Amino acid sequence: MPARTTRSSPSTPAFGEASTWRAVGNGWRQLFGDFRGLGVSFEWHEFSTLRDFDWASSFHPGSVELCLNLTGEAEVSAGSATAHFSAATAGFYRQGPTSLKAVRCGGGEHRFITVELAPEFLARQLAGIQGVHPLVVAAMDDRDPGSGVSEPVPLNARQLELVESLRHPPVLATAQTLWYRAKAVELMGEFFFRPAVSGELFCHRQQRVARDRVDAVRAKLRRDLTRIPPLEELAREVGCSPFYLSRTFSKETGQTIPQFVRQLRLERAAELLKTGRFNVTEVALEVGYNSLSHFSQAFHQAFGCCPGLYPLPLSAPAQRASSASASASVRR
């Protein structure tokens, strides 16, 4: 397999990522290595950011980067494929000529290690071995210049211990070069042999995961209409960022989460009013409205009549038709 050089030509400025991390202060430091010299670099990141932070410019051209994510939410995208990193997950991505898009989500603490691997280092360790992830194989072959992302996986307890050890090598300084190289090979064995396709294409698997997340959120919202969890809590429970959940929910359902909640509340209110056992105030409180006027306004907008007049008598067919049409619009 042909090796590809990552050294810069005299006319090409050497790549550097320090300027990318300068925006988050002292939250970045190299643990070990030299990407251009040794072909591998271990780096520790620890910072908080109020706003979304673009970290794509830190990716070495031609590299495969393994992200060992301890805390914080992040996304890396190559075309239509997006890898979402939540707490205690790991995944990798390849930076080809087409730049990856990457964001560290604002509003949280980010703690993670990246392991940057040059094509030559990968080839020395993996060339000729069967079962290597196609994304890694492509990085070792000049004929496939594309960028790509893997699907992140949860870190188990043993892997979390391994990640923590990278920050505090249990060997003498003179042995750390040997130790870190061995850890790089160990990490490749842990994560680079997961097949890209195992009966299910990555894009299809992403769609299934998205549907599962949306179904889980809808089920949670239905449990208690008087206490709707904030978006951040919902996202944390289904293992993604608030931004990603909001976007995915709208894409899967055609509604925003607030619109879905409003639909649930009003449909439940209509069911309770039909029983005749509750007055309007009781129904409003039961479905999570603290303001009777807001409830009445929303109900009238949805069903075409005030909640005190619902359900409409059989002698008002025109009003019943208007109510049925309004009810259908709530569900759309």
C-alpha cells in the first residue's frame, strides 16, 4: 500500500492547530507525540464555552483522528453523515481534501482526548491486516482522498480507565515514548476494527437512532403534561445535544417540540372535557396550563370554540365541522 507523506513542502506553510485552541484559553495541551515527526499525537482538551465552538480547523489534513470524549457534546460531519459525541463516547473521523464540519456545543464543559494518526503510522501498524474499518483503510491509500466519520460508541469502564491513564502515564519519562506508542496501537485495536457495515448502512443506522430518540422523547412528554422537562434535560436523557435533538425532532415529526407539547395538551384537554367530570379550570391545570386565559385562547384556536362550550351539541353541525377541522389542524 503506498505511503503518503504529511510533511509540508517548502512552499506550503506547516499546519498548526494551536491558533484554533487559543480561543478557549489554556484548555489544550499536548500529552505526547509529534504528528509530522512520529506520526502520532495525543492531546488533552479541557474548557468551557458559552457558544458553539468550531474545532474543525484543528484537524490535520490527511489524518485519522480518534476522539475519546469524556464530557461535552460535539458533532463532526462529512457530507450528509454526522457523528454525534455525547459524554463517555469515542469515535473517529478522517480529514481529506474536503473539510469536515465540526462543532463543540456551547453551554457545557468539554473534556476529551484526541489521538491524531498519520497515514504512515497507520500503515506501519495495520497494513495487510483484515477487518480494519474502511475509513482507516482509505486513509492509508492515496487513491481514496475522501473525508468521513465513524459512528461513535459508548466507552465502557475499562476503556474509561485507559483514557484516564493517558493523562498520567504510569511509567518513567524515559519509557513514555514506548508506552504511548503501545497505547496508540491498543486504541486502534479497540476502535478501528468495528466494521463500517454490519448488516446496516451507517446512514440507515443514523436514521434508526434518530427515530428511537424522537420516540423516547415523545413517550417522556406524554407521561406528565404538568411538568415538561427543559430541552437540555430531554437531550441529556437520550444522549445528544439540545441543538441536535431539536433539529432531529422537527425533521422526524414535522413539528417543533413546543408544538408537539401544545398538541398533546389540547388533545388531552378535549378528552377530559368530553367526560363532563371536570370544569375548565380543572382541565387547564391538569394539562399543564397555569393561565386560564392562555388555555382558553389556545383551545379556541385549535377547536373553534371556547372550552366551556366543548363538546359541541349535536344541534350545531356547522360548529362541529369547524371544530373537527381545527382538531385536525392541531395534529398536523
